[in-house]
Amino acid sequence: MPDPIRLFVAGPEPVPATGSDQVRQPVLRARDIRVDFAGEPVVDGVSMRIDRGEAVGVIGPRGSGKTTLLNAITGVVPATGDLFVDGLPVRLGSPERSRRSGLVRMFQTPQPVRALSSADNILLANSDHRHRDLLAAWLLRPLLTRVQQERQTDTPTAAARAGSGRPAGPGTDVLTYGERRLLDIARGIAAVPRVLLLDEPSAGLSSRETDALLLLLRGVAAEGVGLLVVDHKIDFIDALCDRVTVLETGRVVAEGTPAEVWRDRRVMDAYLGAAHDA
Ligand SMILES: Nc1ncnc2c1ncn2[C@@H]1O[C@H](COP(=O)(O)OP(=O)(O)OP(=O)(O)O)[C@@H](O)[C@H]1O
Ligand SMILES: [Mg+2]
């Protein structure tokens, strides 16, 4: 039996972004982002920048506004401030505009359409069918291999689906929780984002699955995609991210490389203090 997690991450070596210009160019700039709930500031003047191919982590205690910041940037909650994607202004407050600008958001819990196969779920994400680039192929190939192997070994499932008018294949309910999360991320990647925003992608994953996720996301960043990653697993953030922004009560209290941020005593006190309370 092949290792399913390996199948998710096996594939050709990612193609490095071409030229230093591409690597250094900001793909996302957010300036003075603010969100209020009932008159209380929850995101309180956050500014940040993500370069192409760069992974930026957002960490902070529970309730510090990380998810709300992602919601603001992706137009899910009303917000003020300025947002630029690839240098072009994107008006806040519309998920549709955010998506069209190339921002793809993965939620805190996997949300695949359970009745569809893994491959169908990925194709669903890539609904405009314009993009057929390396990125999608890199991820689709191993997933399709897995689906094909399941099809051969999972005869009852395949038989149950015969006559449904769709190609036979297992639904996502045969996948483990960790595999469903990876599939969800695969859907996001197949949508060919400029920036992929992930909210606690490692939550509920085993350490082996977290390693697979790390490899997967490094490969995505190497393709030139910007990553904005919220997570509570500090080892995962440190291993993945080029820079880290630390939020506390909606404000940026520190930013820099992971090493720089962890040298900041305030961060240690604020973050670990709250983490211990959680
Ligand atoms: N829809 C909402 N209405 C009112 N208050 C909200 C709403 N969503 C979040 N909040 C509040 O905003 C604050 C920030 O919440 P948010 O979910 O962004 O934190 P977080 O940093 O993502 O926390 P966690 O680490 O637990 O995921 C919290 O005080 C929360 O109670
Ligand atoms: Mg959150």
C-alpha cells in the first residue's frame, strides 16, 4: 500500500521563480487595515507586505485578530485601509473582488464537497479552466494517482458510483482528516493564486502530515506564490516562513525573520503567556 501522504507531496521538483525581480516584487501590500466589531477595534491599523514566493506567518494569542485580518484582506468582513495586489488597488469588502485579484483563502476547517472525488474537488476549485500551469499539474498528478489507485482497490465504492453519470472514484469521505486538509489546500493551489492565505493549516494534523504540508507549501512558494499563514504551531511557522508578523489585540507588536521575532522579549512574554493561559 503506498503512503498516501507521500503521494500528495511526490512530484517533479518545483521550478524556482525566475530572476531576482520576481522574488523581490511585492505581491500583496496592506496598509492600515482596520476592523471594528461593535465599536471595538479587533484589527487596529495593521500594515504588511508579502513578496512573490515569500511565506509570511501571522502569529499571536487567541483572539488577537489573526482570522479577522485574513477576513478583512479577503473581503469577508467590512474593513478600512488600502490593499494592493501586484501593485493594483483592490477595494476592500468584496470576496469576489478579492478572489479576482488572485487572493485565495483557505478556511480554518476543510470544506470539500464530500460527495465529489478528490480530483473533482480540485477541478471545482479551478472553475474558470483558464489556468493549466505547472502549479496545478504539479499537485494534480499525485492526487490523481491516488484516486486511480483507490479506484482499483476500492471496488464497492466504485461500484456504488457506477451509473451516476460521473467517472467512478471515491468520495472525500474515504480520506482521513489530514488528507482532507491537504486536499483542501490542493484545491486552493489549483485555483492558481497570487497569494494563498491559510488559517491554521496544520491544525489537527499529525507531525508526519505537518511535515508533508510544510513540503507542499514550500513548493508552492517556490513557484512564486505569496503565502500568508496563520498558525499556532511555532515550529511549523519557523520552518516555513521567511518573515513573521506578531499580533496582539489587533496590533502588530513585532515583525521580522522568525529568529528576530523570537529574540523580542515582549513577544515571548505576550505570546507564550497567552498560549499558556489557553
Ligand atoms: N463576527 C464577530 N463579531 C464580533 N466579534 C468577533 C467576530 N469575530 C471575531 N470577533 C472577536 O474579534 C476578536 C478577534 O478574533 P479572531 O477570530 O480574529 O482571533 P484569532 O487571532 O484568529 O484567534 P484564534 O487564535 O483563536 O483563531 C476576538 O475578540 C473575537 O471574539
Ligand atoms: Mg483564528
